[in-house]
Amino acid sequence: MRTVLAIGIGAGDPDQVTVEAIRALNRTDVFFVMDKGPAAADLLALRRTICERYVDDPSYRVVEVPDPPRDLSGPSYAGDVGAWHDKRVAIYETLLLNQLAEGEVGAFLVWGDPALYDSTLRLLDAVASRGAVDLAVEVIPGISAIQALAAAHRIALHGIGRPVHVTTGRRLAEEGWPAGVEDVVVMLDGRLAFTTVDPEGVDIYWGAYLGTPDQILVAGPLVRVAGEIERVRAEARERKGWMFDTYLLRRNG
Ligand SMILES: C[S@@+](CC[C@H](N)C(=O)[O-])C[C@H]1O[C@@H](n2cnc3c(N)ncnc32)[C@H](O)[C@@H]1O
């Protein structure tokens, strides 16, 4: 049996790493690190900082997991993501078989929380169900970008007793404002989806690089601040080479 920990490490600030996560980090023999996209260098640096700061015995091994390129040019988004998922399952299986010995503990350091827009748990389930590796998976929750956003703006995410809807920029742009909610949290937005909703009566609470020294916050009526966010976002993206932003859209009144 091999044990694999999916450890939520927070959304960018090493101080967000929980005591439970620190205990899990110190049980780990091998860290598997996903190497992704233009944000990779900064995201890898944070993971390195976390290990250096919190792991007492530096004899752990680090294995970088090559993330296969994602080809979204096919006829179906779900089909393309499915094909990419299958490639990653095969890579994970090989790594767990070859890089982690029976009885050892491996860990994936997952950005934010593993339960939110992250494929690690689905991939590990798929590896386990193929049957080639005997896996025990444990999940350690982390502070997500959504919690970091709410704290930075000092807001609750929803009205009293009301629901909050969490979605992606792609869905908001394609399907419009979801029915029955006044509060919509948007992640994974590469397309400025907030510009596609009717801004009348809507407030936005926007945050980029939350929890990092580069954090940027803008809040106000969408009608008034949408242009400012577009400008600030474009400048920051140009300067850093990548962008991570999350926002709450709230129908006011
Ligand atoms: C693949 S998802 C990972 C979400 C992560 N599991 C979580 O719990 O926050 C990446 C998206 O999370 C959001 N995100 C993650 N970290 C962020 C940060 N420090 N500041 C702003 N948004 C962030 C962005 O919307 C980004 O596109």
C-alpha cells in the first residue's frame, strides 16, 4: 500500500498553511509537484518555500510531474479535457509506481483547496480504479482563493441565509447570470467575463494574486470600476507574465 496525501497549501501566502497541513508535510517522503504553464515558476517557488519553512527533516525527495500540454482545439471542450485527463492519469500511475515505494508517503501540494477547481483528487481516484497501484488517499483542506478574496475585502460572500454560486469565467460568459442567486463567485476567468453581464445594480469585489506581495484589490459598482479592473489586470498580466484573479459579483439592493 502506498499513501498519497493531497495537501491544500492555501492560495499564495505561506502563512495560510494549516497546522494539519504542516503535520502532513512532515509525514511525506516524496513530493510530487505539477509543473504548469507560465505561472509555474512563481507557483513552484511558493511550494519550495513551504517545504523549506515547515518540513523539519530535509531528506524528502521532490519529483516534478510534467503536465502534458492541453489541446482545446477539438470539437468538444469536455472531450478535450477528458483526453488531457487520461494522459495525466497514465503519468500519475507511472510516477506512483516508479517513484514511491510500498509503505512510503507521497504528497501533492495542491493550490488553495483540493476540493475546488482542481483535478488532483479525480486523477488519484482514476489511478486507484485502474488497479495497478494500491493507494490510500488522504485529503488535507486548504484556504481557497475564494476565502482569501472574502477576507481581503472583509466581506461575507452571501446575503443572510442566501446561496452563493461559484462558477468559471467561461460559464458566466456563455450562460449569463445564474438563476436564483444574487451572489456569484467567478474563478478561472481568462476572458473578462464580468464585462458580459449587465452591470446595472451589480457590485464587484475583485482580487488578483491574493495573499502574495503582488495582491491587487478593486471593489465598487461594476458600472464604475469595470474599466479600471480591465486596465489594472492587463498591466499586471503584462508585468508578471501570468494572472490569477477571482471575484464576487453581487446584485445590490
Ligand atoms: C485551477 S483553479 C485552483 C483553485 C484552488 N484550488 C483554490 O482552492 O483556490 C485556479 C484559479 O483559482 C483562482 N486563484 C487561485 N489562487 C488565486 C490567488 N492567489 N488570487 C486570485 N485568484 C486565485 C483563480 O481564479 C485561478 O484562475
